[in-house]
Amino acid sequence: MENRPLRVLVADDEFPLREELKSLSWDAFGAVLIGEAKNGEEALQFCHDYLPDVVITDITMPSMDGITLLREIKKRFPLMQVILLTCHSDFVYAREALQLGALDYFLKVTLDENDLAMALHKARLSIERERSHQKDAKDKMRWVHSKALGRLLKKESFDPDAVMQQLFAVWPKLALPFRFARLQVDANASEHIFVNQEINSALIQLEQVTPGTFTWVPLGSKEYLLFVHDDSASVETFVDFMEMVLSVLRDALAKQLPFIAEEVVIDGAISDEVRTPDQFVDALAMARAWEHTSFYEADKHGKVYVGQPPAPAHLTEAVVTELTDKMRGVNWNQERLVAFFRGPFTALCTERRFDPGQLRQLVSNWTIEWRQENGRNGTELLLHRIAQANSFYQIVSDLIHYAEERSGKKERYRTEVNDALKLIKHNLAAGLTLSGIAGQVGLSAHYLGRLFREELGESFNGYVTRSRLEFALELLKTTNLKVYEVAERVGIPSYRYFSVMFRNWTGFSPTDYKKNLR
């Protein structure tokens, strides 16, 4: 359980006792009093609305007594802990309450702060233990479902009824008909392990703070399915929920991984209504088809798509010939080639929205042709970037950068980019963000990000990471700082992440690099 105060509700029909409990030093107990109720019905409604961790309740109350309240709480909120307050004549009820799952009970007349502190500590341990048990069980079942769904989607299993029944057995609130959402995560291949870890952690926490609202299942390393446990939810409600989920995930990545090299884009697609198990595979295929649409989005900050996506256009032989002839017609003139990429090439591709795989193949073929006919170096890196690009505009930026670099006529950076480079250089140890730097140079984050790709040939985060690693090399060569101190000095406080990125960049671990220097 995260180290936060226990949230406590007090329920008692006696006003003086409620006032006495309110006056206690709850901070000293590691707790906070979030509400009070005069009877069991009020307390149960409060539990629904605010989900306290602990309920301290009298046994004898009007409307709904403490024993009935305890039964209802344990049935609806298994993690919630209940502490009973009793009079001498209530011992029989107190014993019954302990059998029903009450945490502890105390006499009203002898209750003191030490008793309460011990009970709240016991409550915290009980909640942590139960959450750990539930998490282990959920994680195990989540991966069982992930494998089952994977086999179904790969046609290794042809029994969608069995897979659906397996889901329904574990999540009783999920029933036909239902909708689901697909999350698509685009991140640098070398950073997926860190991104997935943070996304999984954020989804687990969101699942805990919104109990019974949704369930999620990973499909591979880039894809997640979310099932919402409310068959009456409208599409609009589902969209609002998914936008909230995307916002939570983006915030988690920005907070936990501000130093990753490439921007992480997370899109959501809401399926059509699934009325039969056989429709599930078709609904997922439709949700996946939105990936082609998002490829051409100029603002790659993650969106929620709904319904049937437009089919990608086929890159016909005639179109390939037309574009290739125009590309060859510039005869490797840098200015005309850049004008072609920014003009006719971009206009036609964004209008028609060709299949991304076919487009990557076309551009890769051009790159190989340039190497064969012009003896150009550096095409291996360009081919790699084209294969990894998650947007059309990234491909265009890479092509422009390659053309300018190989022509030897690359112009100086514009003023705003130069200002941004200076800010980065002098603030490497800080938590640099694209939006923060953009604000200081007077541009939008999206526009500055595009300028970085067009003028430097790499993303903002990629440039920042490269600068940090170059600075790390300098510090390892010229100082006696420990590796973890170097990591902190260059703004990558995660020692593990720093070591992985350093090895990917240099071929050595930071420790081995220092040894080799000696």
C-alpha cells in the first residue's frame, strides 16, 4: 500500500462520541478523518461515494445497525476494514462481528488513543496483505487471459465462446453485449521495457482507485485491451473514460520517465458493440485498423477513435511510378528534392493516406536506389529510422534531413531552435520537457518538436538524450564521479535506465567504460 494516510469514516448515533473522535490527533496515527455518519445507512452510502479505508462504527444504531453495516461492507468492499465500538451488553454481538470479518472491537468507555493507533496499524497491515494477495492473483489471471486472447487472435484457438466464458467467469460484471477499448503504444524499441513497466504500474493503480470500473489485459508489448464493467455506459461516457485513462498514462510517463529518448504516443480506439463471441475478433481487427489513420495525424499526442476507420488506400503501381518519376526528376538537387518531399509528396500521401507498410517500402526502395546510384553513405541509419517511424511526418523529416545533410547545404538553425539548444545545454541536469523549452522560446510544443525533426533530423527527446550521454562520456573521462553521480549530473536519475542507454549508445556499460579508460 502506498505510504498515504488511511482514510477513516466514523459512524455513531451519539453526537458527543463523534465529536470526541473528531478531536483526536489523526495525523499521529497515519490517518485522516474524511467523514461521519449518524447511522448505518448514511455510512454505507458514504462508503459507496468516498471509499474509506477504515470504518469505525457503533454496533447499536438506528436505521441500520453496525452488524448489518459490517455484512454489507464486507460483501461490497472486501478491502475495507471495520472497527467496532461497543457497550458492555454488546459482547455477544462483538464476537459475531469478529466472525464476520471485523478487524477489532473496543469498549466506548475505555477506548484510548493507544488502542486506536494499534488498531489502525493493524488495519494498514491487513489492507496491504490483502492487496498484495489480490494483485498476485489478478496478475496471474491477467496473463492467462492475455495468452488465451493471443491464441484466439492468431487463429491457434478457434473457440471464442470458451475464451469469452473464461473472461466472464473472472469478471462477472462483464457480459454480452459489451464494448472494449484498445490502447496502442508507440515507443522507441530500446525503451519499451521501461515504458511498459510504467504503463502497467499506472493501469494497476487506476484499477485500484476505481474498483470494479474496468479490467485491462496486455496483448504483446505495444497493445492493451480495456474492458469496462458497465454494459449501460454510452459511447460518450466510454470516450470520456478513455480520455481520462490516456491522460493518466501520459502524466505517469512524464513524471517517471522524463528522460526517455523518443516521445511515447498512446492512442485509444473504442470497438463496436460485441454481441456474440464470434464478433470479438472482428471488433478487435476494426479497432486495430485505426493505427493506419493515426499514422497520418500531424498532432501525435494520442487520441480516442470510435467506430469504423477509413480503409487505407492501396499504393498502386501507377502511383508508385508517378512519385518515383518525380523524385528522380530532381536529379538529386537538394532544394528541389526538399521541395518535392514537402510539396507534392506530402500533399498526395496525406490526402490519400496510403497503407503505412507500403509507403515505408517505397521510401526504403528510394533510399537503396540513392545508395546504389550516388554512392551515398548513411543510408543504413535512414533505413532503420524509416522502419521504426510511427508517423508520416517523421518519415518526411528524416528524408529532408538526409537530403540536406548529404548535399552539404544544410542551412543554419532558426533562432528559436538555437535558443532551445542553448537552454538544453545549460540545463541538462534538470527535468527538461519539450513543452517547458517551447514555452521559453515562444513556440508551441508541437511546432518546436517538428522543427527539431526537420532541422536536426532527430526528435527533441532524442537530442536531449544524445546530449546527456555525450556529457556523461566527458564526465567519466575527466572526473572521479561514481557512475550513479554521473547519471544524476546529466539528468538521468534512474541508474538502471542510464546503464542501458549508455550500453546501447557506446557498446559498453558505464563501469566497463571507466575501467577501459584507466
